[in-house]
Amino acid sequence: MEYPRPQLRRATWRSLDGPWQAMLDDTAACADPVEVSWDRTIVVPYPPEARASGVNDRGYRRRIWYKRQIQLDPSMAPSREERLMLHFGAVNYRARVWVNGRFAVEHHGGHSPFSIDVSRHLDGSLLEVVVQAEDDPQDMHKARGKMDWEPEPHKIWYPRSSGIWRTVWIEKVPRAHVSQLRWTADVASWQIRLDADVAHVPEGGMANVTLRLGDKLLVADRCLLTGPRLSRIFQLPDPGIDDARALWMWSPESPQLIDAEVEIRSADGNLIDSVQSYTALRTVGVEGDRFVLNSRPYYLRMVLDQGYWPDSLMVASSDQLRHDVLLIKRLGFNGVRKHQKSEDPRWLYWCDVLGLCVWGEMPSAYGFSSATVHGVMEEWKELVERDVSHPCIVAWVPTNESWGVPELMNDRRQVDFVRALYHMTRALDGTRPVVGNDGWEMPCGDLVCVHDYEQDPKILLERYGSRDAVAYTLQHVQPDRRRLLIDGFNGIGKPLFLSEFGGIALMKGAEEKGWGYSVAKDGKELLARYEQLMAALHACRPLSGFCYTQLTDTFLEKNGLLTEDRVPKAPVEALAKATRGPNAYLHDWYQDPLGHGKRWQARRGPDFPIEWTRVGEIAEVIAYPGERPADPPVTPPATPPAGAGGFERRGRGGAGARPRRKAA
């Protein structure tokens, strides 16, 4: 999946990633593009702090300037009835954009996307884009996640990602076009709801919606567009009994997706716009003290994923993103907590396709002020709206470990802010549980999430092994010298997660810089201690799940199950066996390396890739059938390829499968 926005895809687009002219404006001396001296090149979307950018400079700077000129070929140049949209995946922190010398837009928020209609700024076929990315590296009141405020990474903080750090791309759309989609499943009623925004609705215009489950047509709907907001509820043919319903529903063991197409047509039936998307039938929630997936208690085996790569920091290719999802599945996990980062939507796509539950998390600010309240709330709203239709996301985490609200115990405003974030998230999306403050000092929440890095498995069992023990722990134990529950929130009767634990490091020698919550001398010892911790967790019956720290080594943190280059520190099969627990053999997904059930294995086909090959010491995943090696994006043809807009859901191999194609 190369298309940057997997759930709203069109055929005519072009990536602007690659070399851009640039200037590092350390003191914010330049206020206008005419004042800038373009003295270097930065490879977008890599931040200048990353080696992959060609700059590799971690110094402090207030502004970075970018410029790119392209000639639009006929397939991308818009006509009078078309528009050219310019999309930015993320720019840190305040972005100001000029198009062909004219100021176009300003956006605040270093992790959320924004778009511009640049049609009115075009001069013939020339498109010149200038971006001013302004950021105070030491501002503690903006959402920054794990980006360090010191010159070099220290403790649990990592290098900054300044400037443009996610894909920039252009897309030609009709004047009347679909600008946003939202899918909501209602399994209890066996319905799927579509909410779509349509720009410049044509007089008498119609919307056509089709839904397909594999080759089976589920919905062919046509309705009159009476305004810019389209809302439709589609009643699906309910097979009734669970065994038949299971073939339709999404889970990590059976990640069934439903292909969707939305068309806008004129009053006389001519096609104006067509977008490809997908959704799924699945529901998540809370029943008593259990987390439930598809109305059944579901135990989450998660891993903490920081989402950093040594050469490119927070940026990764689609192949790297897919590789990480496959590795997580191979390690026996059915879920992942993407920590203090809004991940690339293509990573969420692979979690949807391969089957991995995700906790979506807001990158935190560190200090509290009115600026914190405004900035975090606005950016979190944009991120929830960006990701709300992904079936893989099963919970939201707007606040972590009191970051950005350091005086929760003493400042009523900070308690109210955490509660406001919780309730706002519930208002934006009432279909998923929301965590109040992951780790400790929880004043609210649908889930109770504790961080406990105790290294003795016996003590963990004493703290979480029975409901009486849990009640005592929540009220009286302070794993990090912090109260777990505050402001009258007792947490009793809610699903309990050990949402951070473990953190066993493996160091090459005394000279290696880094740390972990404990240190193993070699892979054999790491595996033995991991097995003991996992055995204790699986014996803690009150838990609804866990999240192990962490997937990969990340700068000074050497506590990954994998190195920063994604090399396992112990045999993957042994790690997966410990992760899955002693009763995994009772389930039909036990023998599958990706944890897929037998019926799903039969449907996904014999050519679905589940093995890895070894290239030197680097574990790589075999490419999907029909995929070519990655190459620079080019402009796709104006006519969409066969299938869902040129994108086929991987995993439909075997007899009768449609051809798999990969967009340019």
C-alpha cells in the first residue's frame, strides 16, 4: 500500500517525496520566501535530524524552509471542472504554505494532516510549493511525544523530527468530490453506516455506494444528494448464527474486510467522482470487568511500539511498516500500543489487513498551560477523525503517565483537562473504550491501565493474581511511587490491563550506552526471564490483557525483543509461545505463525506470505505475490486499474482470486 490515505483512494495522484530545496533558519530570521537562501537539499519526508534526509543535523532551529517545483503533466493538470489538492501528512509544528508565490494556508499541529486546494494558485502547468515549518525545540507545552528537548537523546526520549516528516502528495479531483469518509459498524443490528462529506454537490447529483465481501455483492445503493453531508445506513443480510456470522467479521484471527466504492454522479447519470475504501464488521467495548471484541471477552496480548527507525527516525516506507506488523504477529501478539506517536495511516492499513488490534495514542505535551489545552485538544480531534474508520483501532489513549498534566494530584484544572479529553474522545467516537490517563493517577476511564515494571514474576502474581489482590493493589500499591487512582475513581469492576511491564534489556557489553528495567547477559537469559514474566501474567486471571515493553530497541532504550534493525534477540517461535500462553493450544490459530484461524487460513489462500527469509542478519518478509520491488512513485494512469482502485486486499490467494496490483 503506497497510497498515503488507504481508506479514501483515487487513481490520479503523485507523490512529492524526494529532494526539496531547503534552508535551516536557526534563528527564524526569514519571514517571507523571498528572503530565503536555498543553500541545501533535504530528502522529504525525512526530517533533517535523520540520516535518510541527507542532512543528519540534530541542532536546534526555529524554522526550516522547503521549496519544490514541478511541471504538471496532462494527467495531473486540472481542468476548469477539476481541482488539484495538495496534501501534507504531518509538518512539525506550525506550517505556513505558499503556492506559486501566494500564501495559501497555515496549520498548527506537528502530527496531524492537512490539505489545500491549490487550483486557484496555478500558473499554467507550473506548481511551486514553499513550506515554512516553525518549531521551538524546547517548547514543553506543545504535543511532542518522545521528541527530546535536549540536544542528544537521553533516558526515554529520542531525536526530534522537525519540519516535514510525512508524505507530501498531490491529487486531482473533480470539482464535486468526496472529501471525507467515515464508516461505523453496528454488529448488533448487522448494519454499516456511512457518513461522507461531499464538496460542491451538483444539482440533482446522486451517490452510489457498493459494498463487497470478497466476490459477493452486499450493497448496491443509490440516493439523491440533498446537501454536502451524506449519511446512509446499510442493512446487511444477517446469517444469524455465530458460526456463519464469523465468516463476515473482523478480528486478529480472521481479519475480514469489506471493500467499498463511493461514486458521485450527475443528474443524468454521468460519473463525476469515484473513490475506493474499505470497512469491516466488528465491535469493541466493555462488559463488566472484561474487554470484549465482537461481543465476546477477548484477551489482548500487546506490545509497546515506539515506531522509530535508526536511519529515518519516525518515518518508514510501506514495506517497513508491513514488515513490523508481520513481526508483531510472528512474536505471538494480537495487539499493539503505538506509543506517543500518530502512526502513518499505511501502518494502520496493514494492521487492518493482517489483523492486529491497536490502541491509538495522542503524543503528549510535557507542561500544562492554556496553550497545552488548546493545542492538544485540536490536534487530538484531527487525529481521531483521521483514524476513526480503521477497524484495527480498539481503544483511544489521549493521556499517558500524567505527561502534560504533571500536577494532577494538586491542580483541579489538570484533572478537569484529563476528564475533558476523555469525554471529548467519547463524543467524537462512542464505539470504542477510552483510557483516562494510562499508567497511574487515573481520574476516569473505561479501562484501568497500570504501568508496573516489577521484575519479580512472583510479586506481579501477588499484585494481580486475584480480584482481592487487585483491589488492594489499586488502592495501596504505588508501582512507580504514584497513586494509581484519584479523584474518586476506584476502577473496581472495569477491565484491568498491565499496559506497560517487562523492559528486559540485552546489552553487548559494559561499554554500550543504554539501559533497561533489568539486564540479561544474552539471548538465552532474556528468553528465560521473558517466559517467566509471561507465565506470571497469564496466571493473573483478573487481567484483560497486557502490553510488554517493548518491540524494538530505541536509542538508549535497549529493552526491545528486537534490535533497532528488527533482528530478534531470541528465537521468534519460543518468544511467540511464551507470549501466547499455556492455553493457546486450545485455539485453532495456535499452529499458524500469524495467529490466523483455520477458516481464515483457507480463505486467505496458500500463497499468503507467512515465512521469512534471512538476508545476512536482517529478517525480511517475502514479498506478496505480484508485488514488484519498491521504486519511486510515478503518476498512475488516469483510468483506474482493475480491482479496488488498483489496490487489492492481500490475503485473497488461491483459486478464483482477483489479480493483485500495486499502485505506482
